[in-house]
Amino acid sequence: MATDSLPLPDTFKHISVHMVHILARLQAKRLVQDALRAEGRRLTLVSPRELQELATAYLRDHTEVWREALARAHKLDALEGQRKDRQRLRREELARRRNIAAT
């Protein structure tokens, strides 16, 4: 993977490197499985080891999967941030209501 080919976000957000790797590997595995199905091979007859080797080779040859994984990781991070913001606002609202009820 060439790091200079990856798009950099406008603002820095912490995205786990592991998250990007997992998302890229999952996407590569799905694409390899689709290709095997298109060839007429039954996935139950393909060993997990062979599937992982094919996915690794696919990742090595297709850098766009890394870019897509990075973009997806940023999207997931943004959604998680929004969820945490909603949760924080809800807690503040509940605390404010408790204070009003206590007085």
C-alpha cells in the first residue's frame, strides 16, 4: 500500500489503523468471493486459507480498496461522533429535568 496515494481528510480525525485494515480486508474478501461465485466455484469448497491468500493478493493489486476503506472508516467515525453528541445532549437534558424536579 502506498501511503501517498491515499486521500487525506481536510481535518484530522483519529481513525484506527486497525479499523481501516479490517474494512479493507472485509471488502477484498467480499470481492474475491463474488469473483469465485462468478467462476462457478462453490465457496464451501474453498478453504479459508485460500480465500485469505486471494484477498491479500487482491489488496496488493487494488489500491482503490484501501481508499474506499479509509473513506468508510471516516464515515463510521463521523456517525459515531454524532451518536455520542446525541447521547451527551440527552444526558444533559435528563440532568436538567432532574434538577428542576428536585427544586
